Amino acid sequence: MTLLAPIWLIVGAAAALGVLALHFIARQRPAPMTLPTTRFIPDVPARAASRAPRPTDLLLLLLRALAVVLLGLAFAGPIVRPTRAPIVRIVMLDRSGAVAQPDSPAVRAADLLRDGDVLVAFDTTASVVEWSEHETIPAARQAPADLTAALLIALGEARELSSRADSIELVLISPIDAAGWSAAVLPVRAEWPGGIRVERTHAGGQEALAHRIEVRSEADDPLAATVALLGRVGAGGVRLVRDAATAADSAWALDSGGALVHWPAVVRMSMADSTSASLGAGAVIAPDVVAVAPWIRGDSPDGRPIAWWVDGTAAAGESPLGTGCVREVAIGVPAAGDVALSTSTQRLLHALTGRCGAPARLGPVADTLVRQLAGGGGLVSGTRLVRAGAQMSPATPWLLAAGLALLLIEWLVRARVVRS
Amino acid sequence: MRRSGDAPSLPPLGALLDAVRGVTWPARRPVHRRGAPGTHVSRLTGASPEFTAYRPYRQGDDPRRLDWKLLARTDRAYLRITSDRATIGTVFVLDASASMAFPEPGWDKWTLGAQLLIGLGAVALASGDPVGMVVGGAPTQIAPPRTRRGTIAELTRIVRETSPAGSAPLVAALGRVPNVPRVVLISDFLGDDGDALLRAARARLAAGDDVQAVHVLAREELEPPARALLAVDPERRQLERALGEETRAAYLAAFGAWRDQLARDWRAAGAAVHEAVTGEDPATAVRRIAHAALETAVERGVGA
């Protein structure tokens, strides 16, 4: 048997000792005795302090001491626990499309896991598997990773395991791709008081494949050069159409779940741009990129804006189509000059050719962030994860009831003693 | 006073009566009344065979008291003076208030008072003195003074059948005492009628009677328990006082001063005052009281 809060038992024992002391020194009405010469005693209050050589009112003393000890024990929270495992490991395994060779991390995770450990297999969702030799690792999916969700699930599992483990270790097996990283990762990670053992795997694979761009354009199309410069040329999850989109393109997006990016080579200048043509340059804002160049501003596209002109009007929009999506880009790229080869154009192209529903962010997370994710410290004690009041002993209500019942009995006995 | 079947029984009195056999308890002053011939010196000269002196005859003297033989030899008329000896009726007034039933459960004060009554009564009876008793209380028990055998048994029976209770004034019992030369009050004098009792005693003393006050004290009154206690007056239950470390010294001082004042007042009135404390041998107390009377008689030239 262990106690969740042993200090309360000490407090209860101290209170019982206090009660015992009070029974030695308490002010009380002395025992009556007939004395014919009472009149010669000075008239002072009859209730006087007396130090009894032995504790008085043994029944009351017993009831009071037992009540405070029971109440202390109730707050201390005694629990009968089975044998605790010395270490329980929680393995967060990235099963998203960002993993280059999904089988290798799965083997590594299986090596790490023992009976009683927990596997958190995650991509955009996380599944929890309490590991045993009969369990299998879930298959990898094309979905992107969501490290924040994995961390939240793992922390919850760690708190659940704290009652049956002396120490808990968190292991993360993932390429830690930027696609799965968000601003919430580090704040969530800060909730974990120990370190995280990070085993980084190779990135790429299906996620990278999904971001390859199939370009349909003229031979001298500047954006084709930009795609080639990014190294993403090939049939994949994105189709960049520089001419008119066809029904086949839409069907491809509908069936494959890919992103059909319709970025016309010739953009008809909008009326708004004609009024600001004297500026000579435009700025397009997309997630993680601001591209400044002599863009040709077209009419605002339909759909959910994913890029904006500097005045806030939409420069590109996305409309869902089946499992995929269609993007309309109203940004004219000057054919002359090297605008298409500039870094800002590459980043803009990268931002507008991401997977449907989210901006494209590829590439590994910086090592500094990974080091912050791993953090310092080692294993975390199970008792450290138990928050005050978060866990209550099943015996606590009974002990509280017993203590209160004893106090009630004490009140009745005391009333009877006073009457007598 | 109450009749009680569960009262502590009076201890056997045989040993006490044996112990006081031979003790004399003389009158502290010459007996001024003529009574039956006894052992106590009388103020009167009489016709006892014990010669004291001759006195010339004066006109008015009883001619029967002339010493005719001396007149025949010397032709002078002298009276033969002889000491008169008389008995002295003694009545005991025994306090039967609740304060005498202390300490419980033995009622040591009551027991000691009863033993003193029986012991002194036996001594007086052995001298031929009539002995009676009045037990204070409601109702008052009265045994008129008698000299017959069985008087002690009668007194013992009354005492055995009486249990101290209540707070009847002792002065009422003193008022029921018949006209006898010696009255012995056996009490703790804790009743509310202390002044009235002293006035009544003064009246009897003024009439020439001998009044002796036997103050019965309990050892627990002189040395109360050291532990803290709530003292309750047995005659006034509503009177409660805490007796502890801080009040013990004041209690002892007040109680001692009261006892001293009581003895002074009674002695000033002419009464003899004796203290008897529970736990002491009653025969010793009887001897002490009798000896004190003898010493007083000797001091006054009365002789035994």
C-alpha cells in the first residue's frame, strides 16, 4: 500500500498527539467532591485548569484521536497498487507520408517496445496501442504528420501510466518534417518535465512524391524553369497547368486527391492593377513568403484565398474538388527577365503547390528546434506526473465517512458526559 | 437527620468501653445543686462523713449540725463542716446534620462523634452521673438523663438508628436539653446557627452549667486532596467551589482562622473546647477531654 500524499498522514498523527496533549492539560471542570468546609474556599470560577497525571476521558480521547487519524489517512489517499514497472516507454512513431522508408522506423519501434509499453502511431491522427507481443504496428499512410497531436496523446498516456510505472520515457521516431511541425509543438513539449529521446529518420518517400509537380506548359515557360530549379519535376501530387484546365485535369484532381494548380501563362491585367501600374512592382504574400516582383495582377480568383496582394485582395484561391483541390492563381509572371528564377519566386511557387488544405512546407526542421524538442533531462518519475487532486484513492470517501461518523459519535458522547 | 438502612454501621464499642474504664471526668467547677450523692465536689457543705473543718455556730445555723460531742467537751458550740459530693447530670447534644456524614462512605465524623458520646457517657455513668442525649435534627431524638444500667445501650441504639442528614439548626437541639449541670456539644459547628448556638451556650454558662464543645474535624477537611476538585457543600448543594493549587492555601488559611476564632469565642464564653480529628483513637480523645476537665478542676482548687 502506498500513499498519494503522505504528508496528510503526518498531519493527522500530529493532530492526534495534540488531542492527547489537550487531554492532559485541558481546562476542565474538576471532579466534584462533597466537602462540608466548602465555604472557606475562595470563590473563583469552578472551571479550572488541571494537569491530570493520566489522560482524562479515555473514550473521548480515543474517538478524537481515531477521527483525526482517519481524516488524515483519507487525505493521504492510501492506494493498493500492483507491482510497478521500473520503466514504461511511450514510443511516438511517425507513420505519415513524410517518412522515406516506413518499414525501418517500424522495426526500430518494435525493438524498443516491450510488453506494457505504449505505441502512439501518428500522422494527422494518432492511434494508441498498448504494446504486447501480439500487437502490430499500424501501416503508414499518405497523410501528413501532426507532431502536436502526437505529443498531446503521449502526454495523456504518460499521466495514465504514472500509477503503474516508476519512470516513463518518451521516444519520438520521426523525420520531424516541417510539414508536421507547428508553432504549438514546443509549448506542448514544455508540458513534459523530462527529456524526449528523438530518433530522427530519413525524410522523403510518399510525401515528397506527393509534392512532385507535373507541369503542362510551353517549352519556354518561366515557371517550368522554376519547377525544374526546385527539383520537383515529375508526376506526383501536383499538376501545374499553364494553359486552360481541362475536364481531365479536374478528374485527375477529383480522383487522385492531388492539387490542380491553374496558373495561366497569360494573365489579363485587372482594372485595379491598371490604376496602380505606375508602381512598377507588386508584392504577393503567401504563407512563409513575401515575393516582390513586377507581377502582373489578374482578376481575383474564386475559392479560399491562399495568397494575397499587398492590399489584401486575393492573388490565389483554392476550391476543394473531391479529395483534391483546384487552385486558381492570378499572378502573371513576366516572361522577360529572371524573375522566375529568383528565390522569392521559387518560394512563392513552393507555397502555392503544397498539398490541398494547407500550405506546402517541406524539408526537415532545423536542428535547433529538434534539440529544443528533445530537451534536457532523462526519464520522468511517475509520481511527478500526478497532479494534486488529480488522483483520488478509492478508500478516501470511506475513510472520510468513518472519520466524520467518529466525530458525530464523539459529539454525542461529549454531550452525555456534560449532562452527567 | 434521617433513618437510614444503608448507613455505615457503628464499629463495635466493646474495645472503646474497655479502654475508658477507670477514667474519671470530674466537673470543672463545684456542683452548685444538690442532688444525689455522687463523686463530684459540691459547692454546698453537707452531712457527708468526709470532715473538712469546724466553724463557730452562728445564729440561724441548723442546730442539727452542731458537733455535740465537742460542745460537751469544751462547752463551745461549733458546727462540723463536711464537703458535699454530688452527681452531675450530663446531656450530650450530637450534631446529626449532613456535614457530619463526611467523608463518605464511612461517615468518619459521625462515627467519631458517636464514639465520643458513648465513651464519655460511659465514663460519666461510671461516676454515677445521669447521662442523656439529644440528637440534633428533624425530628430531634431525646434520651433523658438516667443512671440505670442499659443507658449506654439505649444511647447506642439511638445513634445506630440515626443517619446524619439535612441542616437542622443545632441550637434547637440545645434548647431541648433538660436542666442538667453539664452539657456536651459534639458537632462540627458548620451550621448556619453558629451565633445563636453560642448565645444559647452563654445562657447556660451564665446559669452555672458546664458547657463543653467537642469540635469534630475530618482529616480531609484539614488536608484536602492535592488534586483539583470541585467542592460541594453537602448542606447547600448549590455552593460549589473549585479547590486547586491556587485556592488550596487560601482555603487552609481561612479554615484555620475560623477554627481559631470559634475556639476563642467559646472559651471566652466559659465553655471548654476540644478538637477531635477523624482517624485518632476515640478512647484517646475521651481521655484527653476528661483530663482537660481534671486539669481545670485542679486549677480551680476543686479537686477530684
